Amino acid sequence: MSTTTQDRWDVVDPATEQVVTTVDLASLEQTDAAIERAHAAFAAWRDVAPADRARLLRAFARVVEAHVDELAELEISNAGHTVGNARWEADQVARVLEYYAGTPERQFGRQIPVPGGVDVTFHEPVGVVGIIVPWNFPMLIASWGFAPALAAGCTVVLKPAELTPLSAVRLGELAREAGLPEGVFTVLPGRGPVVGERFVTHPLVRKVTFTGSTKVGKQVLAGCAEQVKRCTLELGGKSANVVFADADVAAAAAAAPGGVFDNAGQDCCARSRILVQNSVRDEFLERFQAAVDAFVVGDPRAETTQMGPLISAGQRARVQGYLDGVDVAFTGSAPDGPGFWVPPTVVLATSPQQPVWREEVFGPVVAVLGFEDEAEAVALA
């Protein structure tokens, strides 16, 4: 039974609908205190010798490597990722840390000849960086933010999504275990309008990085502009596959399920529109149906599973709403019983103005539309 309140959040396993644990959510006062601690830690962290900062990031990577299976289990529990994906994502956090561990000693400036002397440009850390992470790839997207920030000599406050805080919280603990000083990397589970918004408005946070919806991204950008605060956004997408008649149609159809149904389609890179030249459209759809029928949807802890559940009941309802009144060509399988399941679904678009074609569904739904020639394909894509 859920006990979520303003101060606490029940983390629910999307495959079972069972509460995994309950997490305390940071208040505005706790957020301010964490930001102030990060600001206080900044002076010493920026002065750590580049080689020593690199050594600490490599140590962080080694600790993550030693906990890949644990981190993967957390991601299965709080995000519903398949075990194969979750292990890969945990290992990629270590790889990202390794990559950025090479940068502290390579933050080269520039010397530009000017009349009467030389202009010298230095790269310097900006200060406290606030990182707002979505629920679709909680570990990996977090690492894309905190690894370069830490390598540059910035301190980090990170807000995971309310739905998926567990792996981020554990990464914060592992950072301390690896030897990162207190206050350098802080994870703050909390609500977007409280913690995330405070990252935007607090004057000691000098950069915000946000991954999420375009609507919220615009709000973050506008808020950062008030303080001329640096901001990095990674927002929604609606990518297209284009299959021409001279393509290997069998290979295109076989690869298409992985392109859109990985992570149950909850990916801004999901190829959720497929354009097929009309002369091979029927052949493609026939082969695509066979590939979708063979796509394994089920228990994310099973090694053979290729797709798990959606993140929540709300997301399931949102995705199902896109299927009202559309021409569903065929669907794959999905488990019965508990879990936020939607089967892989292929719809036939009748117009590029349809919401299922134009909007980011963020679920295992792909729309197929035919075209005559390259000019039409480019226009539709």
C-alpha cells in the first residue's frame, strides 16, 4: 500500500507494483543547506591538484565497477530495466567516470597573439552545478552530468527523479567510499517544484543541467536566464527510421523493434516513426510483424527478456491514450497481472498531423507511414 506524502515517496517496482522502499524527500530548507555545503566545499575541491582529482575519479570508477550487480538490481527495482540493460548502464557509469578522469590534466587554455603581448585564456570551474535527472535512464544520465562537472573542479548537487532515486542515492554513497570529500557530490531526492526549481533560483548554483520534457526545459531555461546562469538541456525527441526500396528490407525490419521498444520506448532517441517507401511497405510490415512477435516482453530479471514494463500507472495510461482511434496494425505480447505493461504496438499513421505521429509517446508504440520518393520522405521526417 502506498504511503507517499509531501515529505516521503514510495518507490514502486514497475514489474510487480510492490513498494520497494520509502525515500525521504528534501525540503526547501534542506536543499538550501546542501547547496551551501557544496559551495563551501568548492574552494578546496577546485584547488585539488589535477592529477589527484583524476585519481579520485578513477577510484570512483573502480568502486562503481565493484558494485555493478548491486546498481543493476536497484535499477531493475526502481525503473523496470531489463537485467542486461541495467548491468550495461551501471558499467557505463564507470566508463564515463574513466573518460572524464582523463580531463583534469588536459584543460588547456589558449594563447592568442595580440598587439603588444599575448592574450591568455584559462578554463576555470564555475562553482556549484545542479543536475536534474529523469526517470528513464537514472544512472547513466546522472553520470553524463556529474562526471564532467567533478572533473572540471565543480561541486555537484544532483536531484534524481522522484520515481527512480535509488541508484543515484547509492552512487552518492559510493562517491564518498571512493574518497571524494564531503559536500563535493550530494544527491538530493525531492520534488521538481522544490529541489529542481531551487537549483534554478538559488544564486550559489552557477549552472543547471536538465534532462526531461521540452515543456519543463523551457521553464528551466527561462529561470536560468533571470540570473544569466549557464544551462544545459537535453529534451524530447521524435526520431524517424527511413526505409527505401533499395534497402535490405529484412535487416531493417529485424532491427526496428530494438530501435523503438528498448526500455519500453521510454527514450528520447526511440525511433518511434518509421517511413517506408510504398513499393516495399507490405513486405516490411510482414517482416516487422514477425520481429515484433518474437520480441520478448516480461520479467526484467530474466536474462532473455528484451523489454520490461513502463515506469508507472500514469505513464501507462498516457501511452494508451495515444492508441484511441488509431489504426493498430499488430501488437506483440505482454504479461498479464501486476505490472505497468503495454505490449509493443505498431500503428498505421494516416496523416503526419496525427498525435501518435507528431508527439513523443514515450512508450512502446511506433507509427508507420508510407512515402513515394526521397523528397517526400525528408519532408515527413
